[in-house]
Amino acid sequence: MRIQEKGEIPGGVILSIDGDLYGGPHADDFYALIRNLIAQGKKLVLVDLAKARRANSSGLGILIRGYALLKDAGGALRVFNLSDGVDHMFKITRFNSIIEVYENEEEARAGRGGA
């Protein structure tokens, strides 16, 4: 799993996750990145999951912890462009009832119309 910053948006950033969304050593990198963004005053994080092929419960846990860190700081984490494999995991675990899920970046930026 690779985490890349795709760009900035008002009050936050867009991140992209490439590869399998599984737990492991990348979790700490993700949390450190989220904490750093919060320290910079960037409290809106949009995560593009188009290139995240598959996910497991540990990988979804990474997103939930990032969501919790941002929420505690008065921010938000939104995901968009879910690949079929990740979308399936979101639905069967009902994570889409916790984290805001959007079809595309435009909707995620606007923050309305989440699934």
C-alpha cells in the first residue's frame, strides 16, 4: 500500500492509496501523516481509493482510526472512487455508515450526496 498526496483543497488535502488496503507497517505512516496534516491546520482529508484493489478489516481499521483522529480535531475524512473490492468490503462491514463515501472527487469535495 502506497499513500500519496494528490493535491491540496481548501482546509485539507486529497490522498491516494495505491495497492491493497491491508494493515501492517503502512498504518503508522498513515496515522503520522494524518497527525501532521492536523498540526498544519488541514482537517479535511479526501481519500481516493480507485487504485486500492482489495481491503481487509485491518485496512479498514486504518481508515477508521484516521477518521477518528480527524473527527477529534474537528475535521472529516471522506473516501471516493472505491474500487469494486474495497466497495464490497465497505458494504459488508457497513463502514459506509461510518465514513462518508462518494462516487467521485467532485462530490467528496462538496460533501453531499454520500452513499
